Amino acid sequence: MHPAYSVIFFTVASGAGLGLLAFMGLGAASVGAQPMPFLLTAFGLAFALTVGGLLSSTFHLGHPERAWRAFSQWRSSWLSREGVFAVVTLVIGAIFAALWTFLDLSSAILGIVTAILALITVWATGMIYAQIKAVDLWHRLLTPVCYLLFSIAGGTTLFLFLHALFTDKQEPVWELSSVAMVALLIAWVVKVFWWLGGDKAPTSTPESATGLGHLGKVRLLEKPHTGSNYLQKEMGFHIARKHAKRLRLIAIMLGAVLPILLILLAIPAPFDAFWLGLAVVSHLAGMLVERWLFFAEARHAVMTYY
Amino acid sequence: MTQLPETTDRKLGLVIDLDTCVGCHACVISCKEWNTGGYGAPLADTDAYGDDPSGTFLNRVHTFEVKPENKPAMVTHFPKSCLHCEDAPCVTVCPTGASFKRSEDGIVLVHEDHCIGCGLCAWACPYGAREMDAVEKVMKKCTLCVDRIYNENIPEEDRTPSCVRTCPAGARHFGDLGDPDSDVSRLVADRGGFDLMPEQGTKPVNKYLPPRPKQQSLDEPVNLAALAEPKASGFLGWLDGALERLG
């Protein structure tokens, strides 16, 4: 499948933003009052990433001016559901954030509701791809699970970095660091299983696509046209597959191994935000590679006709 | 409304005969001609006379080679357009309600004024029946010539999809596949009509008829060049043989 940069940026940015918002929501129940600059930065970053991602996703639309219509078909369409959940999450999350930041009211109930809504939104993003039966690689329950786990891992790592940036405690933060490392580890281990499970024989073949398999082996003799077409540009993307193995390794190194090492490096006092900042950047870079591969590696059933 | 109707009153669709199709592409051209001026936005071409021509088509003819084991390969021309599936995955994924399946006749259509051009329906279709128009930025697909089949302003014999009307080989048939007594349903029953990619679970309405079995199977291809060798008879034949024998 053709990897559209706007969609790659959207899924990575909004995934991390919603993950951070979910972590803030769950944190409200336990941590209570926090310094205002921390809350402003954390919520600001969470909303900027989420809203920025959502806006960038409209760039690949043919008619962005009609995007409001996409909220209407939530009964059947995961794309519509994602839009609805994103807006509800942002509205309730904004009330929750404003109460905590400006009035020092950290409502545990609002926080938990925000967290659940944020994670449902991420699940819906994953389901947009998982619902497409014509793409074997995506059409699995593990697809939205990966989206969810990456969002949690990204949000936790971001939270850890912001926490370090705004607290001058000179002691190690083992608990929070461990949570981030475990979240990163689980997400990438599941992703490796996703990759391994995806390397299998395709559901549809030229034989089933033409219904001529009972007669013999089917191969394309002549394309329907001399030029290319929309279908080939959109679904027939081959460039990545040559380097897929190497790119997967790069994604794991940048997304998991390096951030975990950097978090370990930052644990001993003085607790250092610099290394954690690097961990966030490295993780997001790994996520961009992972998301690019997510599209580029996916084979669409229609390509059996080409 | 992107929820699919539970049942449709009729199941209008096409039956395509892979035995008869000669691969002339007339259906492709007549489809483009009718639909570029018919329902919805025109079907744009980009760089039509340049190095990289590309265009929107609702119907395309592929050509496949089928190679049976131990037999010569055969060529099958393969027209492909929207199959108007009963479980159309392109409809349910649409976030705006622009894609819909009509409950009266089962035709799958796009309300182009509501289409945001997200392309998700084209991803959802395993057959490649939907193409985004490069100029209008809305999704285009076969309408089963909805603006012909009910059109009382044109002669009755023309009230059939443009591709069916134009096919010089009679390889395309149009009718109600929901009615077991219709011509198309009987054709499907007689000839063993089949679904494309049944494993995708889309329940296509359009059916394909398989190529008929070849009348004789040739184990060894005949050497046609040898048949064209001139054979002399009479005196010249004797002379020919005698000279052969002399070496």
C-alpha cells in the first residue's frame, strides 16, 4: 500500500498525544496537585500532538472541506467512529485538563473517563486498517492491539521525560522508569509477533481472483492499459519490500532498544531529562519507520490482477 | 447510509462470458464515453498525450494466460468492473455516507457531493472496482449505467448498461440475478457461473462464465511450417525424389 506521509505523521503523532493524555488521566487519581508549568506543558503537548495529527490526516483528503460529514456514519465505519471518539476525547479531556491546570481540581473520574476515551480512539484508528479484509497483513486483531500498545508506550515515555524536566528531585525514579521500559518492551515484542504472523501465504491468488484456477496456473499476460492507474499507484507499492528486513531492525533499534538504554542511563541521580528527551525522539523516529513499513509492506488483494 | 440493506428487491448485475470475450476493449471505451458525460463527475485523463498517461476507468479488460499441466497455455480476456456485492465492504467503511447500496435494485453507488475523497472504500474493495478521479478528487465506480437502464428518453433496446449494449461478441449480459427464472440466472445455472475471490466473503452479484472445455487437447503442437512445404507430384515429384536419393 502507498504510504501517505500525512497518514503516517497522523497515526504516530495522535497515537503519542492520546497516550500522554491517557497517562495524565490515570495519573490524576494518584498524584494530586502538580506544578502549573508541568501541567500546561504536558496537556499542551498532548493536545498539540493529537490535534496536529488529526489535522494532518485531512491533508490527504480529496475534499477536506466536507470532512465534517465523516462524523455521520459511526454505525458502520471505523473511520467515522475514530472521528467521533477523537472529538469527544478532546472535549472531555479539555475540561479535565482545564480543571486540573487552572483550578487545581484533579478529578479522578474525569481523568479515568478521558483515559478510556483516548485509548478507544487509538483502538478505532487501528480498526480502520484491521477491518480491511483485502489486506491480509492488516486484517488481524493484533493490528489494533499494536496501535494501542504503541500509544501507551509513547505516552508513558513522553510523561517520563516531562516529569524529569519539571522536577528537580535528585533521586532515581525507578517506578516510572520501569513502567515506561516495560511498556516499550511489551509494545515491540507484540509488534515482532505481528510481523512474524504476517509472513504467510496470501488469501487471494491470481487463480481465485480470476476463477480459472481449475484450468491451470494463471498469470497476467497483458495489463488492461499501457500506462499506470490509480489502483497501481495506491495499492501497488513495492519499494520497501526489498529492504523490509533491514528497516524492521532499524525500527526496533530506534523505537525500543535505544529508548530503553537511554531510560536506564537516566535512572541514576541526578535524574537527567536530556537522556529522556533523546529517548522520546528516538522512539518517535522508530515509530515513523514502523508506520512507514506498516503501509509499504502491506499487499492488497487487487494486485493479484496486476 | 453506509449500513447495507438486509435484502434487496432485485439484484441487478452483469454476467460476463470468459469463453466469448475476444478482448477488444469496446466495453471499456463505451463505458468511458457514456460515463464521462453521464452520472456524476467526468472521468478525467491526465497527461493523455504525454509520457505518463493515466486515466479513470470504471471497466478494464485484463488478459491472462492459463497454463494447464502438460497442455498448451490458453489466453483468457477478463473484463472487470464493480461486482455490486451483497456484502460490499466499500460501503460499510465509508465515513460520510457517500457510498451506499440501493435496497430496490442492489446497485452500489457513490453520492459524489458527499464524498471526501479519503480513498478508504478503494482500499476496502479487493477487486479494484473503485478509482479516485485525479481531477475531481471523488471516488468513481460503475453505476451499472443507472442513468440508462431506467431512462425512458432513450429507445428501449438501449436501456441496458453501455458495456452490454456495445459488446460485439455478446459476452456481456445484464439482468436480475435475484430472480432464478431470469435469463441471466438461467445462463449462470447452465454454464456454471462463478464468483471472483469467494474467500473475501463479499458475495458478488456479478457472475463470470468459465471458458468452455477445448474440443480437442493437443499433446504436441502441430508443426505448421512443415505443412507449408511445397509437395511436387508427377514428373517433377519423381525428379525431386531422384535428386534427393543422389544425395
